[in-house]
Amino acid sequence: MEKMPVLGSNASSSSSSPSTAIGSRFSTLNKSFKFALRSLLTSCSKEEFFKAFSSFTNTEKDFLHRLFLQVITSLHEDIEEDFDAICLNTQVGATLDAVEEIVEEQDLDLLFSNRSNIVDVAENLSMAKKNEIQHLMHMVQLGEEHNQRLRNQLQLLKEGSQVLSGGSHVVEKQVRSMNLNYGANSSDEMHDV
């Protein structure tokens, strides 16, 4: 299957590069765009083109194919020029160069290169929070156990005071009884005298 000829890069578009000192990121972007554009515009083979015009004669097919190639070449050049102009106007080259410089600086920065990725940070934070929750739950449990001991002691004290209170009532009754008995005995003795 014969593919259409590969279109060469436009000399005028390559000389009007958006940045005088093209960094590798912009160069890669530029090459990738032009390769993708070329692939899109040349994806139709000559045989496929002829199949699309099967009712035409071979001479007409050849003429249409040459016309098609001229349109594709012109379109390719126009799109490349527009792409280069957009890159120049939006300063894509300078921006990508700045990004490349930042990446290189980060590669040289030992602290940055030793940093964990976001997933590790999230896992560490999650584990720390789980540990903190377990610690707090343990503290709450200890507090509840302490409160229960205090309640038990309070209950024992209440029961002890009730026993003492009951005992004091018994003692009080006996004292009254003794007082009454003493009073009765002393009045009997007074009557006897």
C-alpha cells in the first residue's frame, strides 16, 4: 500500500522559531506537533484516494490526487505557520524553558528530590490520624475506667454512711432508752427517799 509522500518541513516556518534558544521541551513539542500534523494530513494512501473516486478515469484520478497533494501541502504549511505564530504570541518557548529550568533546579535540590510523592504523604497523614484516634480512644477508656472506680468508691461511701447512719439511729435509740430508763430510775429513787 503506497502512502502519500512525506511532506517536508517548511523552511520559512522552521527559521521563524518562537524562541531563539529553543529548549528541549519546546523542541519536543514542536517536533511532536509537526509529526502529528503530517501523519493526519498524509493518512490517506494513493490507493485509498483512488478507491474514493472509482467512477473516474485514471487520468482524472491522477489530476485529483495531485490537486489533493497541493491542498494538503498548502494546508500543512499554513497550519505550521499558525502554530509557530501562536507559540510566539503566547511565549510557549519561554514558558517551557522556564519549566525546564525549574525542573533542572529541582533535580539538583536534594531536599526536593527526597520529598515523598503525594500518595506517600497522604498515607502517612492517614496513619498518623489513625494512631491519634486510637490514642484518644485509649485515653477515653482510661477516663471511663477511672470514673467507674470513683462511682464504686462513692457507692461504698454512701453504703457505709447508711450503715453508720443506721448504727447511729440504733445508738441514739439506746441512748434515749437509757436516758428514759435513767430518768425513770432516778425519779423512783427520789420517790423512795
